[in-house]
Amino acid sequence: MSLRIERADFADPRLERFLQAHLEDLAPTAPAESRHALDMAALAAPEVRLWVVRDTADDDIVGTGALAPVAARHEELKSMRTDPARRGQGIARNLLDYLIQDAKDRGIERISLETGSMAFFAPARALYARAGFTPCSPFGSYRDDPHSTYMSRSV
């Protein structure tokens, strides 16, 4: 398997389908007020950096991840998703390493994230822990929420 990581092309209809599937995957996991995934319009904001992972064999999108500003030199990891049929192949870890390096190259000092506290999100929490993220208090505009887990790491 050969993969390519590149900035998202918002004109690509496959991106919209992939991101919509992400929102649909999350819908049953928590009440609406506890779901914090960004929609396509929010991800297209100029201050947000969204990447896609493509399988070079067929050019399909197999993963996404974004970084969005929280404060000076502090960004939030958003929209991490791997195609369910491709999970367990290292796609998310490769993309996460890429995003961390991008942040470091731009002088970002901290990356934080919010993910679900339910069993559905256990693999994601384990991935983030292996990458050096540790539990933290809510950051930015987040508040304590039993459906959320907050994690952060220095870059």
C-alpha cells in the first residue's frame, strides 16, 4: 500500500462524502451538544489546515486530519478519521506524525484534542496516548462534559 498525504481539495466531491460519513459515524455516540466535529464549511476556513491521505493505487481518500488554531502557538487536532475498511493499517498514525511535524515546523508549541469518552473512541485515545498526548483539562471554548476526553502534548 502506498499513501500520499496532501492538503485537502474542497472542490473534490469525494472529500465531502468522506467528511459526511465522519459526521454520520459520530452521530450515535453522543448528544448533539457533545459532538464537536467540524463540518465542511468550518474545515474550509482559511485558518484551518485540512489534509487527506490518499491511496495512490486508486486515488481514494482513506484518511483525514486537520489542525485549527486555539491560541498563539496552540492548535487543536480535528477531523481525524480513517476509512473504516482501512483501519488498523497505520494510516492514522502516519497522518498524526505528519500533522505533529507540520505544527512543529510552523512553530506551534502545543497540540490539544477533544475526543469521545465512550468505548467507540478507545482506539483513538490509545493512538493519541502512544503519540505522547496526555489527559488535560478542557481548553479553548470546551467545558467539562462526560462525553468528552481532552488530551494535549507539547510539540
